[in-house]
Amino acid sequence: MTLLCLQNLRAGYGGGDIVHGVDLAVAPGEMVALVGPNGAGKSTLLKAIAGVAKVTGGTLTLDERNLIPLTPAARAQAGAVFMPQDRNVFRTLTVTENLSVSAWGCRDIAQRRAEVTSLLPTMRPYMHKRAGGLSGGQRQMVALGMALMARPRVLLVDEPTAGLSPLLVGEMLDVLRELAAAAALGILIVEQNARAALERADRALVLVDGRVVRSGSAAVLAQEPDFGALFFGEAA
Amino acid sequence: MQMFINALATAAILAPAAVAFTLIFTLFRYANFAAGGFVTVGAFAAWTLNAPLGLPLWAGGVGAMGVCAGAVALSDRVVFRPLRGRSGGTLLLVSIALSFVIENIIRFCFGAQVKGFDLPLTGPMVFAGLRVPKETVWVISISLIATLAVGALLTFTPIGRALRAVADNASLANVRGLPVPGVEAFGVIVAGALFGLSGTLVGVDLAIDPNLNWAIAIPVIAAAIVGGLGSPLGAAIGAVVIGLAEELTAAHFSPTYKGAVGFVVIALVLLLRPQGLLGTKVERK
């Protein structure tokens, strides 16, 4: 069963395409990693699905519903929820307020907040603090909580470990892995720590210059001897 | 003590408009210098409903809030929205031009004569030997209630939280599913209603003067800057500071210098504490 489906998707910011014809599918409970060198179009692809970047061709559906005509807000309400890399919390609002405002228009905000805090219990001690005063790791956790308040079908996560310590990188990716399994959530993740992401993802796609150059099982891709050298400039 | 009551009365007039000014600033990141023009619109709208049309003053005040909300929403739609994305300086200059347009429309429609509300004559109220006009008590009470109501709206209601979220980061609000244009429109309407309330209170405590524009705009902007741009509570506190400064100036120097107080306070705040009393420091990018 496919949740999110992209066929020959092209996207950019108005000055020419950055993503050139990507085919991709994400199933419920599946974590798919998008990896590749800087400037490959990974974040642009996520933003195109979320409605922040412009789709210039191809198809994009969630549960067979066409997302392309929808605004970013409507796509979030439809279940395609984007977690940006930075500036991803409302700094002047408390954590509780950040969560509440992320379930706009819902009548069961308190219940959703309880669900999210039970999924991410590390947030509990700082629920009444302003998000702007939190550490990088705490902020990323709040950003994830905010995304979950919308009860997403598919979560589009852009570099959730940027700026985090190595210990927190693993923790964050483990939380995402567990969420995918526990909530039958599809996760499409762009991650700079490619090896850490591949260790947790079910499948992976390697994007170079806006095109998928390799895809398959994350575990198999991670074992390829030329993987690091070809795509990340790592020493062989 | 009398001076303190006078200061509170001045603060009561300034506070709603200062809160409105800071609300627009936080939402759209520009200083709307047409604030004085909108307060004048509110004063004349309330006067029109009260004196020529014979409605009670409370109805005139409510009507003025509606008229001002419409005027601010119209100016946002016609003047400011097409310029979204331009620098704060550009929008500030546009707002100054708009204030002159509003001032001249008011003069064209109502002439150059000072007006007054049609209010029954009442005796003063006496508190601990102090004689306070009933109108002043009403002005202070209504302003306080309105300011607290806006504070409660922003803190405790979903639309208030959404307003603060959009003011904080509109692009994030968009991907979080908030109806950003609708929330912004709501903020504009609330700001307009507050300008209308200030206009009505000016007319009750002072006079309805077609030349009110800059006489009220400078202290309103000073109050918002003193409090810290972006903080509605700070704007209300700033209004009290400006009210006190104006009354102290009148008492110790001359009432003639009251008009300069706003400029002096703005200069002092920018020199000593640019972020204002309750504002937060931001780094220039």
C-alpha cells in the first residue's frame, strides 16, 4: 500500500527546475531516507511536497489525493506535514503553546497534546518554557512534537539533527524510527548524517543533481563499497 | 496625586493605539506612522455618530471602532499589501504619506473646527479629597479593560496564539496549517478597533481636533518604543511612562513642551535601552 506517491516530479523556486523527474513512494510505517551531496535538491524535494517550493511537472498524491493544487496549510491538514531544518519553532511561544497552535482548528487539542507528550516524554520538563530559550536538541524535539500535533500521515523531515551533538543525532533518529513503526507513519527524511540515517531507514534514495541515481534497501546501499566515495567524498 | 491621575488619563488615551501600533509592527515588521491619522478617523467617526446622528456615546465608540477597523483593513489591502516584502523603511515612508492623506480627507469632510461630543454635564467624583471628572474615570476604566482584554485575547485564545505565532514566523505558521492571511486580517481588524477606541477616548478627555494626527502619533509611537516594539504589555506600560513624562514636563517646565516629550523619550530609549522595557534584543542580519 502506497501513502505518498511522486511520479516524474519536477520542482524549483521559479528560476529553473532543481528537482528533475523524481519517482518515489512511501508506505505507512516506512522510513525512507533521501541522501546525496550538498545541492542535490533533497531539501527542495521535501519543500515541493510540502508546497513551499513550486512543482513544475509530474504528479504528487497522498492517499491518491492530488496535493499539487493545495496550499502548504491545506497539505498539512491533508496529512503531509513538513518539519523544516531551522526556524522550526515559534520562539516567543511556550512549548505548550507551540504544540497547541500546531493543531489549528482541531477540537481535541488537549488530547493531541497528551498523545504527543506521551510519544515524546522528554519534552515534559520544559512544557512551560519559551521555545526560544531551549537547547538545539530540545527545540528539534518540540518541532517534531508540533509536526505530530497535526496527526500526519506522512512526515517530511528536513535535517532533524543539524547542529546536534553526536549523541543526540542517534537519539533523534531512533525516535523517528520508533514513531514510524508505532503510528504507522510514513517518514521521508533528508539527513546530512547519511550513514546514521541509513542504519535506521527501511529504504533510501540517492539524489544527485536533482535526479535519483540509486535506490533500494537502506541496509544494502550502506554496504556498497563505493557508496561514501561516490556520493559524499569520503575516503574509500 | 492629581498629576498622577492626569498621567493615567493620558496613558489611557495612548495605550490602545500603542498596542495597535505594536500589533501591526509585530505582524508586518514596519512602523505604521499613520497611527495618528487612524486615531483621528476614530475620533471623528465617534463624533459623527454621537453629535449629528444623536446616538449615545457608547454606540458612537463602538461604531468608531468598526469604522476604524474598516479603514485600517482598507489601507492594508490597498496600500500596504501590494508592498509586502519591501523594506520597513519604505513602508514607514508610505505610512507617513498615508497619514497626510487621511489628515486632509478629515479636514475636507469636517472642516478645521474643533468638535466636542454631545455629553451631559456631570459633576466630578471625589476620591480621598481628589476631584476627578467622571469622564476621566470612564476613560481610564475603558482603556484598562480594553488593554486587558487584548492581553487575554493574545494569551488565552486560539486566535490570539495564532496571531502571535504568525507574528513570530509566518512561513512556519503556513506549513503548520495556520490560515496566515486570515490571521493577519484578524490582527489588522483588532488594531483598527483599538485605534478607533483611542480616537473616542481622545474626544471624551480632550477635544476632537482635525489637527490631532501628529500630536497623538508621536506619543503613541514613543509609548510603543518605550515598552519594546512587539510587546503589547510593554506598549501599555510605555503609555503610562509617556503620560507621566508629559505631566511632569507640564508641571515643572511648561505645557508648551509636552509635544516634545515623545521625541525626547524616543531618543533616550534608543540611546540607553534600544529594545525598550519589555522588548528583546534582536541581532541585525
